[in-house]
Amino acid sequence: MPKAPEDIIRDEIRAMSGYRVPDATGMVKLDAMENPYHLPPELQAEIARIVETTALNRYPDSGAARLKVRLREVMEIPAGADVLVGNGSDEFIQTLMLSVARPGACVLVLEPSFIMFRLIATFCGVRFIGVPLKPDFTVDIEGVLAAVAEHQPPLIFIVFPNNPTGNLFDVETIARIIEAAPGIVVLDEAYHAFAGQSFMPRLQDFPNLLVMRTLSKLGLAGLRLGVLAGARAWLQHVDKVRLPYNVNVLTQLIAEKVLQHQDVLARQAAAIKAERARLFDELEHIPGVRPFPSDANFILFRIVGASEVFAGLKRRGVLIKNLHETHPALAHCLRVTVGTPDENSRFLGALKETVNAG
Ligand SMILES: *Cc1c(COP(=O)(O)O)cnc(C)c1O
């Protein structure tokens, strides 16, 4: 008789509830920060040709050399920096944590933040240190510096602009954290396309800085491609933890192709930013709703009876994200992804109906 799962699977894994993806069939899907726009038909046709002619019997290029050349150009990765590609940027969160996971190691994150940091820390057996942001979601620099001094974290993640709050942090404050850190500081720039600022040009200034990007929020969430840039001194080791063929051949070729048409993605990002401004303005005018300014492709807002409102929206066919009770700072908060003008109008209509019905 084999032992029971309780005797075999680690306690902390059995205690987890895992990352749940709700079913959005038939709904206006504004819960996952996806780009709502399709690629133009000409580009879709070019992708179809790639799929037709690719040798799927062969392993992909493990180093993704051609794709990296394109990424360097498009993302303006400094010449002195190395670059790695991942199966989404989530994969780098894992490879980075595995790389530093000595017994007793910890990872420091400014909270509230992206939920995967905490989950992956548990997978990797790394202690998770969450340092709270101030109530206005700016960085409590004294609190962060004290936590850095106390815990000496080998790894720090800073999301810029932050998810789920949507704001950029003050650049000089982040620089102070990077300078005080004993190890690696990763700037997670998943929402870079919707923000005006980046730490990419500052890789030269800080030997312990890594910059992480993804194509997911830019319009290619289904492809799964993450990018990590920084000093070779670090990345050569992270690269060993990466599985050899982590980025499949179709992802490599299609990403390379789409990035040749960067203007398409840039126009879509501009449309999303314009809609973000309208959505914010309309939310501000609904009584009882307080939206927080956003530099990303989503808006966090506080609303009386958030969980009831979330359920009311769902009944009306609109799926957003309920963050109430996920973190004390997010009490009564919901997060909506910026969709197409039509989707946003449907969301606003459903929200007004729900508020009036309440
Ligand atoms: C969405 C998101 C990611 C994950 O992106 P993938 O590349 O799709 O794995 C990483 N970090 C943050 C902060 C995100 O919001």
C-alpha cells in the first residue's frame, strides 16, 4: 500500500488553495489585464504561415537567439546587459526564487502585490516578507529599509507600476531600496506599455538590478513570453535553473514576427490608455466609488459593499476581480481591466445598475 497524500505531499502545499482562474464563458471579461484587441488579419495570416511551415518535430532554439535580438531592440535593453526569455514572466519569479533558496532564505515584496510572489515562495520553500505600502499605496521607505536591514533578503521584487494598485512608485525611493539591498532587486515591469517610466535604462547604474517584462499585458497573453534583463554575473546562474526548452518554437517565432510590427501593439496600448482615462473619469462620477489613479491597463476602485457589487456585476455578465479580503489595504476594493470602449461601457452600465439596485 502506498502512503496517503497527507504523508507524502508537503504540508504547506496541501494547505494552499492554488491559483484559481474563474470561468468567464460568455461574459465581458475584464478580470485578467488582457489586451482586448485582436491582431490585424494580415498579421494573423503571417502567423498562420509560420505555424504551417515550422518543424514541430525539432526542439526549439534553447537560447532563443533570434528572438533575443528583436527583444533587445524593441525593449531598448542596454548593450551591456544580458537577456533571458521565460515561459511567461511567472517562470522567472520561480527560477529566481529557486536560485536563492538556501535554507532560511527569504524574498521581500511590497504589499499589496501580485499574488504569485507569495504562492511561488511557498513552492520554493522561501520565506515571504511582505512590507506594507502606505494607505495611499506609496512606498513606506523607512519600513522597507528597516525590513531590508533586519531580514537581509537575497531577493526583492518591486512591481512598477504596481499590481493591483496601478501606481508607479517614486523612482528615487526605489533607487534607495536598490542601493540598500544586499542582493538582487527585480523591477517587475509587466505594465510597462501603459506607463511612461522604466528602470531598463538604469541597469547600468545598479549592478544588483534586474528588469522583468512580459508580452502578456501587451497583447500576447496566450503566447507566454517573459523577458529578464540584467548583469550577466546574475543571469548566467539563473539561466542554469531554467528548463532547457522553456520557450516553445511557436512562441519564439510568433513573438519575433509580432515584434516586427511593434506599431500595432503600440497603437493598441494607446487606445487602452485613452479608455483608461475615460473609465477613471466615469468611475469618479458614480456616487460611492473611489477609483485610484493608474499607470497600468486596469483601475482599482473602492466601493461600498464591494463583494455584493462584484456579484451584481457577475449576474449582469461582467467579470472583474474582487480584492476585498485579500489584503487589509484592499478592503472594499475591486479591480477592473480596461477593455474596448464597448466593454467598458457595458461594465459602467452594469455597475450603475448594481449600485442603484443596492
Ligand atoms: C500579469 C503579471 C505577471 C505575469 O505575467 P506572465 O508573463 O503572463 O507570466 C507578472 N507580474 C505581474 C505584476 C503581473 O501582473
